[in-house]
Amino acid sequence: MNKLLTTALAGALTFAAGLAQAADDLTLQLKWVTQAQFAGYYVALENGYYSDEDLNVTINAGGPDVAPAQVIAGGGADVVIDWMPSALAAREGGLPLVNIAQPFKSSGMMLTCRKDTGITSPADFAGKTLGVWFYGNEYPFLSWMGKLGLSTEGGDGVTVLKQGFNVDPILQGQAACVSTMTYNEYWQIIDAGIGADDLVTFKYEDQGVATLEDGLYVLEDKLDDPAEVDKLARFVRASMKGWKWAEENPTKAAMIVLEADETGAQTEKHQIRMMGEIAKLTAGSNGALDVADYERTVATLMGGGSDPVISKMPEGAWTHAITDIALK
């Protein structure tokens, strides 16, 4: 009897210890497909930074039919990566998204135009067709056009072409300019055979309408649970460790991304180049949201002319509660 009791007790203790050591599950939803834009998270997974924080992280790739806000609203992720204009618009629409960290310090968004269209400055946009991404990515553009006083309904303003997530409109002459990122689509145009000398680019950052990109967002009620706050802080700490390693080791980080890409659609050349550009955008961020950057984003979105992206000053849209713990 004593031997059976001892054996049973030992088994129970072993089981309890296993439960105590079980890692916390967390699902991250990316804004786009697996690429160097998200290298910090793949590095943190590959290098064991998440497991070091007792986390079992699942990274779900995005795509043209994936809206992070809809995913988290439906319970498909604990944390999503989104651009702040989209997140603030969703929040004003009733989805309580909160920014808990901001790994990207700078914006990579541009409008890239063919010089042979006669465009040399934003003053030349009037009467032209411009390719614009939608699904939440159009908000910075709309704010910019509002600031310029240009209608987006054609006529004396601009004609908006709903651009797919490619650069075909500029290659095929359907648009004078298309939306691009410094780290991705711009290089697709170059690789397609149009030289840099034949292009003119307008960085949103340089036009005073840059808005924050690639932040980490959760639903507000997560922040009411101390256990969730602790888990999120560990996630942010490990993720930022991954980002800083990626900045210092861009080629190795790109190779980790390539290994994680199950589609095989990415190329080594493009991912290494992308990682080099991405490192410029994450440089200077320790993960904590810069309030001045947030306020600039809000001012841009509210200053979009007669039809602003958001109509009122957001409340509770960000917190330092997670990064305050993560950065200790």
C-alpha cells in the first residue's frame, strides 16, 4: 500500500511539474505573407527567444485576403500586426484594438511614378491616375490627398486605381504612379526593367504625412488580465530581441525568413535586400511607442480634408503597460 501510494504521489508530482513548466500559447497574425518585413518574429522563433520566455508562439502568415483586424475580432489570433491608420479606423468603428508595442519607428511607404508622365512634384498629381492599395492601406494616401486639396474622384483631382498587391499598373501604363514600399514593391519595378533614373519617388515620411506601420495590437480586454499582460510582455521582449538581432545580422535573418516561407515564393536576393531596408525602419525603436509619432499619425488622419480617416481624437488606443514591463 505504501509503495503504491508513493508511486501514485510521485506520478502526480511529475504531472503537476509538467503542467507548471508548460509554455504559454500565443498566436501572432502577420499583416502580409512571410517575408523579411516580419523577420524579427521569425528570428525570435528560430533562435529560441520565445521558448526562453516560456512561450509557444505560432506565426500565421497573411495575404491579400487576410485582414488582421477581422482575424483578431474572430478570435483567430492573440496579437496582430497592423498599420496604425487601419487600427485606429477599426477602433473608431467599434473594434477595441490597442497598440502594445511599435517595432517600426519609420514609414516605408512611397508613391513611385514614371518620369515620362511629367510628374516631378505632388503638384503634378492633378489629372493623373494613381495606384492605391486598399483594405486599410489607403488611409495615409487619402489623408495626403486631403492635405493637397485634391479630390480622389477624378476631374481636377486624381483618379484612383484600386491597385492589387503588385506593380502591374505602372508596368502596363495603367497608372502614372503606384503605391510601393521602400523594401518591396519599388524593387519589383526595378527588377522588371524600369531604371531608377526613370522613376521619381515620394516618401510619405518626406511629405509630412507618414503614419505608423507594423505595430503590435491586441483587444483591450486582454489588458485587464494580469496573466495575459505578463504573457504579452514576455512576447514583446522576445520579439524585440529578435528584431535587434535581425538588424545586426540582416543576411542571416533573411535566410531564417526564407526557411520559414512554406510557399517557396521568395528569393534570396530579394529577401536580403528587403531585410537591409527593413532594418532602417526598425532602427531607433526599442519597442515602446513614441507618443510624438502617435500624435503625428492622429493629426495626419484627422487632417484629411472633408472626409478624414478618423473623426475624433482616439482614447485608449495605445498603452505603455506592456513595454514598461518588457523593457525592465
